[in-house]
Amino acid sequence: MPFHFWSVVIFVFGTIVGSFLNVPLLTWLYLRGKCANCREPISARYFLVELLTGLLFLGVWLMYGHQSATLVVVYCVLVGGLIVATFIDFEHFIIPDEITLGGIVIGFLFSFVVPGLHHEQTAVKALRDSFLGIAVGGGLIYGILRMGKLLFGRKKLSLPAETRVVFTETALVYEEKTIPFEDLFYRKSDTIAIEARYVELIDRCYRNIAVRLSPERLELGEEVMDPESVPHMEVVTEKMVLPQEAMGFGDVKFMAAIGAFLGWEAAVFSLMVSSIIGSLVGLTLIVLRRQEWSSRLPYGPYIALAALSWIFGGNRLFEWLFLRGA
């Protein structure tokens, strides 16, 4: 069959894959973006995700189809994972382990089956490159996460006088803001610190006392108790320190998965390019006076975009810049 016959096939196959991620492309067009039963609008995002999947699969075929059909299949699997991770992270601020840990395993296995994924001739060398990619990719982001925790791991808040802070069983509530504990406590050592004017529990009260709350420990002055035994607590304060993260641990596993597929060079490249993308987005938001949006944007999509740029030519740029003398 002619090469571009398969181009059409790959594009259609990509939209079919995209339909499993969202809804069918042709159905969205036929229904003119509305539900067939209730006629309520269907989000254009579904259409765009399916179209994007088809176009990216086509792009992979056009770039690597002359080299290896098997390599195209592997890259398409990776691209599908990047798309899913991006949109889940945008919507839920999390990248599921099924994608990250599953990606690490699948990338390692594909490296054995398709050594050309790492430009190697033997499976042993490809597995070595994949393992090194996992270690470098995950290790780099983990190092940044730890450094960010040390430098920016505490957020100091100055509150209006007599601000009431409520601790429920699942969240911290103050000034009409609700922060789930799962967004504050990534590790057992994360601690909320408060200099309280007044503390009220269900059965007792305290005045002018230091409060420290971690996932496993509640300190009220010198008194220590299990947080599980305190279902509700209210604190009046003017100062509070909250734990915060430079990025989530899901990003560590996500970068390790990219390294498993593409190797350590791609992991380094993705780290550099994702940082540049994040900086450009941040500067753009500052110019548009939308700095508050930056806290609502996850880092995973930047990593995914950087990995895509590696697949579509970034690898050659990296080799030209850093490896041409090797």
C-alpha cells in the first residue's frame, strides 16, 4: 500500500483511540456539539482531544513511518499516555499511578521488544538505557521536589485580627477558603503551625497557645494527641504557616515513565524545556495580570509538552547542542 494510505489509516486510528479518551469526532460534528437526547451543549474539549490524538498519531507516522512501523506503535502508545495525563492533571491536579507507574513498566518492556526506541541494536543495551532514563528522570524531579520543599516548603500567612480557622475531619477552612488536608499533607512530616489566641475543641478550650498539626500528631502547647481523636477544632489567630510543595510526587513518577520510554537524554531535555514553558506561561500571566492563575496550573502538562517536542525533533536538537562532540 502507498505510504500515505497508511497516513490516513493512522489518523483514523488515532481518532478512534481518542474516542476512547473522550467521545467520537464524527459524532460531535454530526450532533453539532449537542447531546442527541437533551440537546445540551457537549464541551468542545472532547472534540479537540480526539482531533489532537489523530493529528499526533499522524505526525508520529509521518516522522517515523519510513524508519519502523513498530517504533510508530510504541510512540503512539506514549503519545496517548501523555494526552490522558495532561487532561486529567488539568482537571484533577493529579496524574494516576496507572499512567505513571504503568508507564514505567510498559516503557521498560517496550525497550526490550524495540531496542530502536533507544537507538540501540540489542535488547540488553536498550534495557540499560531505559533503566538509566527511569533513574535520571525520576531522580532529577525528586531532587527538585526536595530542594523546593527546603526553600519554599512553608507558606506564611498574615491574617486579619481575630480570624477564625476551622479544622474539620477533611479540610482546613478560613476566610471562605477550604483546603483539603490531602493538598497540605504530602508526607508525614508536613505540619501546620499556628500561634493561637484561642482554641476550642468539642470538650475543652485553650488560650494563647502554639498549635502544630501533622498527619499523625496534634500538639496543643505541651499536650500531644492523635488527630483522629479530634474531629473538630476551631482556632482564632492572626498568623498561620502552611506546608506547600514545589510540585507533586506524581510529576516524579511521570518523568520516570518518560525516561523509561525515551532515555535519560529525553528526561534531561524534558526538564529543561518544561521549565522554559512554565516560565513563559508565568511571564504571560504576569503581563495579562492573571498571576493568580499560575497556582491553578499543574506542572504535568508542561512535562508532557516537552516530551512531545522531544519526539518531534527535540532529540535531534539535543544531540546537536550537547552530544555532537561525543
